[in-house]
Amino acid sequence: MKPFAQKMNTNQFRLSLFILVGITVNVIMGNLSFRFDVPIYLDTMGTVLVAAVSGVFPAIFTAMVSNVVSMVYNVDAVYFGLVNVLTGMFAAWFFRAKRYRKVSSILVYVCLLGVLCGTLGALIQWGLLGKPQSSSIVITVEMFAAYAKVPLFVSFLSINILLNMVDKGIALGAVLVFMHFYPKEKLIKLKNCIWKQQPLSTEQIETLRIWSKGIGRSVRTKMVIMLFFVSFALVFIMGVVGVRLYLVNEKEERKESAVKAAEFTAKVINPEMLTEYIKYGDKVQGYDEIKGVLTQIRDNAHGVKYLYIVQMKKDGYHFVFDVDTEDEKGFKPGEIRPYDKALEPYKEKLIAGENIAPVEANDFTKWILTSFVPIRNEAGQTLAYVGADVSITNLASYMRDFLFRVILIMAGFFVLILAYALWSTGIAIVYPINAIAMCLEQFAEGGEEQDELDKNVKKIRDLNIHTNDEVERLFHAICQVTLNEAEQIRSIRKFSEATTKMQDGLIITMADMVENRDSDTGEHIQKTAAYVKIIVEGLQKRGYYAGKITPKFISDVVRSAPLHDVGKINISDKILNKPGKLTEEEYETMKLHTVYGKQIMEKAISTVKGENYLKEARNMAAYHHERWDGTGYPEGLHGEVIPLSARIMAVADVFDALTSPRVYKPAFPMEKAIQILEEGRGTQFDAKCVDVFLEALPEVKMVLRKYNQHI
């Protein structure tokens, strides 16, 4: 556990340090270009570097943090976070796909990224900031627009795209130079810092992806979907809440401004002159001066759009002064305007000269608040009202601007959150679990061959998962379980091999006991067993009896072969070792060795419960003298009714009998023995068994030489 944890901490430190280097490069280069008003920013160089070495999420993180930190010297830098993020994503794909190896791919990368970032950057600067961020290109934009006879924005967009191509080309070139000269082994260590297991190659990742195709919805997909909706909801709620808070605060500020402007104006106006002003207007001495003062009050009051003095009567309100931001002429003295719909409920109070609270009139695109302050004479009689209107006009335009800013700021963080979800679930959950699952599947399907088991156990342990969480604990538990199972199977196999050796020894001992009673059958059991092995393997190689010949069948037949004549133990020595030809009665007695052999083997089988190789020993002992044409003994079986092991033994037994000397005959030459086998093909013997035996004559000769036979 400790080595894993230490390795993980070291990797985290290296990765964090490398990301910090990327952020520092971005901030320094961006600060220099901003300070000296250079139109090529180079503030994505660190992002491209991190993307090239560590992948997409570290690059996105580097991009966002760089732009947030850059607000120290450029408050608008945060709006370009999305541009930097897109650069990191594109660069990560570019280096992961190894596109940098071709000059043509590099040019395409620079052009595409230049168009993408140049267009988005131009829209942000022109639509949000209202002007190019670098003042040094303003003159160039104007000159190009005049020369090409295109709108200023088109001119700026074209120039910005070209500058971004140069910018991204310089950044990419610097990173490629760095990667060329930086030690390769250190680069590999930096690349592997992101992994929390044995690093996977591109091919291994693709193998895991193909292997996990059957999964309905992976953990990564679920996590990304959840974070997508959570992040989207968060951004939406923040935008709505931000707009509402701003509107509430703005309303309160402007309401207070309207009230103060109206109160101040009421103090400036001489009530005794109102009748003269409304009757003669600007002909009255000092009228224009008063209107100028009202204009100054309006201009200095935040949000006040209209400032006017009116007298309230039943037919409407009669203007005395009117200062209008949209129409400087406004209403003339004495002009009458009907009461607005919003003022109808307050009409009687206004005519009576009473105080009323500020009145709101609003719809989706326009909100207006009017504050009425009475102008009273010394007797307290209301002679007129000062009206001050404040508004938040073009609300839709404001909301678009505000939401555009919010979206630009949050988009980068939105992508960062999703990238983190993909990266963290992939590196810490999906890849480790998929790798474990795939190795376990290979372990389960690898069979019981010890070498294969050991190989699969090593493959699992080599995953070296060090996530420092439940996944790592699961990994260590699985490593221990698979190791224990492999060792248990190793122990079982050793015990089985020892048991098998003991059984084989008993078989050979029993066969030797029978053979030693027959003075003319030297080495018979060894040779017939060797011939049986040659025939059964030949049948397997040719694909004969594929449903029957399995590895277990081959093993059972070869091991059982020495017992094919075990029944001779019940035949008397007088008959068994008779030097001359047997009488008919003696021959019938000799034939009974097949029946005795069957009885002996069945008794052994009943003693040893369950499936075992002795069943094939019984078949060979009982039926190795049966003939393909049905004229054999003891039961006269024919064709494939005769057990396959007995048909194999028939060929091996006859060939050895022909090529071995007996008390009643000399050994036949090999050619004669082969001729007899060929003559019996399809009558005495299974033709397929004869064919494969004759095809393996070089091996047959080796068996004969081994036992000192002369061909």
C-alpha cells in the first residue's frame, strides 16, 4: 500500500507542478503582450504545452486558471477563458492523434484553430467590449476596411483570425521545440503522471473501449449526464438570480434618485411664479434659466430620464416645464396631457394636491417609475407637482449583454467541470475497473493450464492500480484471490500428478505381472502403448472422430493400453506358454482372456467410484479382438459399434504380434506386417486407424528400434 500511495503522491506533485508551469507561462506572456499592447497575445502557449504532455483536462484547468489569474492586469481576461479552453481541447486531440508528425497537419491545425479562436475572440471584443482589446490594431482595421470597402467588423474579424493563426502557430512551434529537446524519459514520466494505474497505451485504451461496448450505460456516462444537468441548472439559476438582484437594486437606486431629484427641484422653483410660467412660458424673465437648472438636475440624477413640472386638473396635467432627454423641446407651457393608465387610481389625490407614493409602470421591455413631489406656497396649498421619471429601458438588450457575459464566464467552467468528470471517472474508476474486469475474464476463460494461470495473475498484478480509494482496495483483494486460486490449483495439480503416477505405476505393475507369465511377449505392453499413442494422435490430427477424441480421451486410452491383456492372468501357464499350435479347445480357452479382462476391469471400476480412465481399459481389454466386419470375439461386434479405444488397440496389438517373435513363430518383416494390416483394412480393422498408423511409419520405426527390433 505504501509504495502505491507514495507513487501517487509523487505523480500528483509532478502533475501539479507542470500545470503551474503552464499557468505561469500563460500569465507572463499574456501580461507582456497586454502591457506593451502587442496584438499577438501568446497567452495559450502554456495551455498547448500542458495539452501536449498531460492531456485534455489538465489543459482545460490550465486555461481557466490562467484567465482568472490574468484578471489582475486585465479585468476582461476572464471573458476569453472559453477561447483558451477550446485551444487546450483542440491541442490535446492534435497531440493524442500524433498529427504533429506531418507538416500538412500542422498547417491545418493552425488554420482551424486560428479561425475558431479568431472568430470567437472577435465576437467577444466587438459585441461585448465594444472595441478591439489591442488598440494597436485599430488603425490597421480602419485602413483595411477603407481599402477593401468592407464593414469595420468584417475587417476586424479578418485581421483577428490572421493574428490568431500567427499566435497559435508560434505557440505550437515553441511546444514542438520544447518536446524535441526535452529528455524523452522525463516527458514519458510527465505523461504518465495522470495515470492511477499502469499507464495504458492508445491501443490498450481502444481494446478496453471495444471490450466494454456491451455495457448499457457506463459510470462515466452517468457521471457526465448528472454533472451536465447540475452545471447547466447552476448556470441558469445564477443567471436568473443575478438579473433579478440587479433589477431590484437598480430599481431601488433609481427610485431614490427620482425622489431626490423631484424634492430638490421643488425647492428651486418659486411657487408664486408658476401662474406666470404656465401662462407666458419662456417670455417670462428667468424662465430659460430655470429650465437650464432643471436640465442640470436631470443630467446629474442617476437614471432620471424626464423631469417636468405640471399642474393637476380634471382634464389632465398641464405642463409648466418639461425637460426631455429624447426631445429637448418637450411639452410647451400650458400643453395638456391626459392621465396615464398607471396614474388613473391616483387622479383624485393628485387633483386634491395630496402626496402619493412613487408610481410604477412596467412591461417586459420597459420599466418606468414616476415620483411626484408637490410644490406648495406659504399657505401650504399645492400649486403644482414636480415629476421625475426614471427607467430601465431596453431590458431585453441589457439581459442579452448580461447573459452573454455570464455565459462566457461560466462556459469555460462548465467545460472544466465536464472535463473533470470525464477525466476523474476515466482515470480513477472506468479504466481501472474495466482493466480489472477484462483481466478477470481472461483469468476465468484461461483454463486450468498452470502457465496460463500464472500469466493471467501477473497481468492482473501488473495493472498496479493506486487510486488510494475503494477501487485500489478492490484491486488488492482481487490480486490476492487470483493468486490464492492459482496456488491452490498448483497444489491440486501436484497432488493429481502424484496420484496419477501412483495409478500408472500400479497399472504397469499389474501389466508386468501378466506379461511375466508369457515368455514370448517381451516389451509388449510398452510397444502397444506407444502404437496406441501414435494412432490416437493421428486420428486427432486428421480430424477423425472429432466429437470423441478429446485430450481426456487420449490420456485415458494411452494410460489404459497396458491393461488390454490383463485377462490373461486367468489363463493357465500351460496354454499361455505352449510352444506349438493351440488345439481348438485351448484356443477357445485363450479367447476367454477378453471376458476375464472385462470382468477384472468392471470390478475395479465398481471399486473406484465415478468417471475414470478404467472404462477405456475395460473396453480395450474386452473388445480388442473384435473385427470391423463382425467376425471377431467375444461378442461379434462390428463397425463403429466396437468402442474406438478397442479398434485402436486392435491395430496396435496385431502389428506388435506380427513384428515380435513368439514361441510358435518368428518375427515377420515390417513390410509383411504392413501388408497384412493393409489387407485387413475395412474388414478386420477400422480403415481410419490403419491409415493414420501407416502415415506415421517413421515414428513406428523409432519404437521398434527403441526396443531392439530389426526392420
